[in-house]
Amino acid sequence: MVNPGKSATVSTVVNEMNVAKAVGSGSLEVFSTPMMIALMEQAACECLEGSLEIGQTSVGIHISAEHLAASGLGKTISATAVVEEVEGRKIVFSVSAGDGVNEIGRGTHTRVVVNEEKFMSRV
């Protein structure tokens, strides 16, 4: 399993595909809130890589995030997830994102470890 304090960081570049105008969350060509949240979730998933048993995966069950600043085309966005709490199968992360100049987002994210086959049989 994973221990508190473990962290992971992932990055992307703001482009025409991940701006608010493209994903339907606004009319501007700035990094969209949905894509920031997706990047935060990706960091949390990366944090769990190598820590789960064969046949296990995790699913997101809650996220609370603030989008604090806009980032334009060409900016590199990095999101970091840090394990704050592990309670059985539930893992709580602090998440943050920045564009190299500003902190653009922060919040918390919760994931639950599940058996992939059993989970998918219910879908």
C-alpha cells in the first residue's frame, strides 16, 4: 500500500485542445478548470503506481479544487499530488498545480482502491 507523504508530479503544456474554449468550460484560450482537475487526478494516479496489488486500481470519488489563476497557450502546467491520509482502501491527497510563475490551483482529492475486474463487472 501507499504511505502518507508519497508524492508525484505530472505536467502538460497548454494547447488548443485543453483550453476552456475547446472543452466547453468557457470562451477563452486559457487552461481549463476541467483539464486542471484531470491533471491533478493524473498526479494522484501516478502517486499510486507500483503501490497497488496486481488486479487493483483506484477510482476517484471526490475532488474539491480552486482554480486560482489563468494560464495561456504555451505555458507548462505541473500538478502535484501528496498522500495525506490512508484509511483502509480510501486515500486522501492534497493536490496543487502551477505554471512556473503562479500557483494556479489547489485542493483535495480522494481515491478508493478497488479490484478492477469486480468493479468493471458492475458497470
